[in-house]
Amino acid sequence: MRKFKVKVDREKCIGCGSCISVCPENFYFKDGKAEVKKEIITEKEYDCNLEAAELCPVDAISIEEIKNKENKE
Ligand code: F3S
């Protein structure tokens, strides 16, 4: 199963909340800015996180695929 790393750049985040409305599974407000619940997500959770990243007006959310031997099945 592919895995991805999700990050919120809290310097960029303006607290608009789109990520939280579209993907409450993995984003929540912490001190007025978004934070991820899980930094490492699986393929199943990817769509929701991607939607959040695409909706963010300041591109504060990044998603990167994790590539290493352990992920090869
Ligand atoms: Fe912040 Fe973007 Fe979410 S501005 S609250 S990371 S949609």
C-alpha cells in the first residue's frame, strides 16, 4: 500500500478552514491554524487530503509520497 506524508505549513496557513471542512478526518484547528491528525496517511485517505490541499487558498498543505523499501508490496 502506498503511503504519503501530509504537512501543513503553519507559517503560510491563514486559518481559512477549508481543509477542515473538506477533510475533518485529518485536519483540525490548533491555535487558529490547521494541523494534521496524522502525518502519514495511506492511499485510502489520500483523496480527502488531496482535496484539502487543492482547496487551500495559500497552498499551505503539501502531500508527498513516501518511497522506501518497506512500502513495496
Ligand atoms: Fe489553513 Fe489552508 Fe487549511 S489556510 S486552515 S491550511 S485550507
